[in-house]
Amino acid sequence: MKILMLTWEYPPRIVGGIARVVHDLSHRLIKDGHEVTVVTYKEGDLPEYENDKGVEVYRVENFMIHPTNFIEWVLQLNFNMAAKATQLINQNGKFDVIHAHDWLAATSAKMLKQAFNIPLVATIHATEAGRNSGVHDETQRYINDTEWMLTYEATEVIVNSNFMKGHVQGLFGLPFDKINVVSNGINLTNFSGIERDYEFRRQYAMDNEKIILYVGRLVYEKGIQHLISAMPKILAGYNDTKLIIAGKGGMLDELRAQADRMGLSNKVYFTGYLNAKQVQKIYKCADVAVFPSTYEPFGIVALEGMLAGVPTVVSDVGGLNEIVDHGINGMKSYAGNPNSIADSVLTLLYDQQLASNVAKKAKQKVKEEFNWTKIAQDTHYIYEKAICKTVAEKQKQEIEQENAKKASKAKNNETEITNLLSFKKKHAYA
């Protein structure tokens, strides 16, 4: 298959989880014998074209017109993405399928689908209503409506958890059988050859301190504020602990102020942005990983912690709730409940045998269920469904057009006969 991926982020530009999903899925599809072209945003000095181990990556700049807001910026980007894809189609022929990732690529996906009659598959990684617990202003309403438009235009829709299937169906009123659940995955070699680096670890904690680790964006729905609020109870039960928060985001100053206000400055450490190598190392240094989201469509960071062999605590929401079985391959806490988070963390710190057992079973589950080989095969099957539906729809339209022509011709013939009979009757009287 010739596959076109439309995404606003692709490594080394990483804003959220989409970049890694598109990257890993594309490379697995290449190994399966498909051709994958990615059209994405050109940030900074990144090359306009790159052959990324077989994946053809085209990066487009935004217009020179300075947008007044983020929505305009996204629209301008989509115009250029559509223009680049059109150029590629004119040069190399049509793609078999378009795969658009989230609302940020919706406009270009719709234009290309309608202009070239190419099946469109859309992955909804998260929704604006989910991120913000509803739609509260005009910007959020625009994004929500654009998400609806993308799912409406798509022949098939992909989501990454059963939670998201129910959420998207209820939010956008989609037919249930149009929504396909395909989990995100992880590169199973991510932590191969990576061992605990004690010199690296000492940058963040003393040897006697247990590291409680959070990795991810610092935004409200990730629930980091609740994890910080859990620290007094954790420290009361196990004083030699240190909370390491790795990542960047809009809540950094607010979270720092919270830690200061609670007198936790020496027990909460903000690393800021870490590169891929540093992230691998920090996971290996951790004793417990915690992902306390209040909204999480999937939760790929939980897979990272589990694959790294770190006993993992997640909140009981969204995709996280489906990944972890409490007390078997991890621990769960009630979302937004610092007391519950503290209890799960302390259980793992107190019971080393339990921590070892859940870590072992978690790694096994990730390898069996969240590998890209299986995910790429499931995605390819959805591409085939979309193509078959598009072909069937085209054939239906052709039959309807042919029947309409026949009906029109028959009506014309009937009119001619009526006119002829009328003429004969008129002249017979004459």
C-alpha cells in the first residue's frame, strides 16, 4: 500500500504522544512492505525532506503571514500540507489511503480526500472535551467541531482504548462499527542494554532515597498536582523518598509553587525537559513510577515504565485503567485522590516481593499486547476496510448515476411518444 500520514508532529519535533505513534507505526508498516509518506510541520532548521529509514518525510513551513491565534496557525499549516501532498500525488500518483492524526490535520485530510477520492482513516488520540472536562469557550468549541468534522469525513476512525471508543461515539454520535480500537504501542528495544546508572541517579536523589517518578507533560489533566499532594502521607510512611517530575509544560511554575507552599522543596525535584537517552536512564533509576492522570485516552508513559521494569501506579481512568490490573501488573489509585495515590505507592515501597512480581508481569504484558508488529497488522486491516468501503460507495454511485441516466432516457422517450401521438391525433382531425 501507498500510505499518506498527516501529522503536525514527527520526530525530532515532539509535542505530545502523536509523534512517537506516527514514527513507530510508519517504520513497522515499512517493514511489512508498505510505502509510507509523512507530511508534517517544518520546525527550525529541520530538513524539508528526509528519508527516515525508508519513511519519506516531507516537512512544510507555515505561511509568511503572521497568524493572530493558534487556530489560524493550524489552518495555514493545513493549507501547506495539502499543497505538498497534492504535489506528491501529481508527481507519483495517488495514495491508497490517507491516515490523519487528530484535529490538527483535519482540514488538509478533508481537502485531499474530496479532491482525489482517497479513503480517509482518522486517529483521534484525545478530544478537546475530554482534556477540559467539557467545552467552555469558542476556541474549544472550534476544536471540538473540527474533531467531529474529521470523524464524519473519515471512512474509518481509530481510537486507542475502549474508553475512547465509548467517549468518541457519545461525543460525536458516530456509528459504533465505524470506530476501531487499536492500542498504542512501544518499541520493545527501548531499554535494551540500559542499566541503572548510579552517577546519573545521584543528580536527583541520594543513594538511600527511593525515587518516585513522573514522566510527561506538565498539564492539568495529567494530575501531577495530586501526586505532589500525596507526598506528605508518603513521607510520613516512608521518609527516605524523593519525587522526581520529568518534563515540561504550562503548569511548571504552579507546581513548583505548590511544592514550596507545602514545604516539599527538598523532596520534589523538577528536571525540566529530558532527551530520549536521559528518559531511558531516569526510568532505570526509579523505584516506583506514578501516572495520576484525571483524563488519559491511552497512557503510553505507563507502557514505558512497565517495559523499564519499574513498579507502576496509575489512576483508574481511560486507557490507564485498561492497561493495569490492580495488584497483578501494577497498582491503581482513584483519580484525583492524593490519599489513594499515597496508599498505592506505599504498598509497593513496603512490599518488595509484590513490587518485583508486578514489575515482572507488567513487562511481560507489554511485550505480548503492545508490540508494533500486531498494531501495524490491525491498522493495515482497517486501511483495507476503508478502501473496500470507498470502492463500494463509488460503485453504488456509478450504478445510481447509470440508473438515473436510464430513467431520464426512458422519460425522454415517453415524452417523445406522447408528443408524437398528440401530433398524430391533432393532424388526424385536420
